[in-house]
Amino acid sequence: MADSSFDVVSKVDKMEADNALNQAQKEVAQRYDFKNVGASIEWSGEKVLMKASSEERVKAILEVFESKLIKRGISLRSLDAGDPFPSGKEFRIEASMKNGIAQDDAKKINKLIRDEAPKSVKSQIQGDELRVSSKSRDDLQATMALLKGADLDVALQFINFR
């Protein structure tokens, strides 16, 4: 029998992120505490740009955006938000969505699988994703549970389970 396998990836659904941003825009436009403070949130190329008149307000906009991401099923581990910085008379936060598994994170996941997963499981790095394979599907499912329970800095999804 051939080996079974699955891929470990870290991808953000662009449409869901866009929906979360639109919901955050509506809430920022309607909330009383954001009136007349120049509060806004929008896409700026691949990044999300949040603006407001004070540091506290711009952090509040970030919290609104984070809550909308959670409601849309996007892990906050895939959001890379910077610190507030002054820009003229306003404060800004730039945030980006992480796509793909960085090489050092992939090596950590690979080592975790080698050390703690069942012995029949093998993993290999393929670009910005990992391919995990084994003869036993049960071992693969145990590996998935291990990765879900691990405290990693990346949001992981499992695809192509064969």
C-alpha cells in the first residue's frame, strides 16, 4: 500500500480577511468613540493601515479588526501588527497577513515531528509548506493532533490528506 500524506500550510483566505476589514470599517464608522478623531482602517497594498488621532484610538481600531478576524475564522497568529507610530498629527499601525511558513518555523515543525511524532512519520520541507507522510493514517492523525496542540508562532492548516 502507498504512503498516506498531508500538507501543512499557513495561508490566509484573502476574501475572509477582506470581509473582516470591511466589517471593521463599518464598526469604526458607526461607533461613537471614533467620531471626529480621523479613525480609519483600509488596505494599503498588501498591508492593512489603521489611522487615528491618538495612540489609544489606533490600538482600539486594531482590537476591533482582531475581533472581526476571529469571527471570520482567521487566527491572530497570521496577523503581524506593528507598534503605533506617529505620522504628522495622527498615529498609525501597519499590519500584514502572514502567508506561508517561514524557513526557520518549518525547521522547528520538522524537528517537532521528528522528536515527538510516531516513528513511522516522515516530513519534508517543500518551499513554504511541509509534506508529512506515513504508511499509517492513524499516525498521521496523531501528528495533526500534536501540531494543533503545539505552541507555534504560525497558524497551521492541513490540506491534501490522502
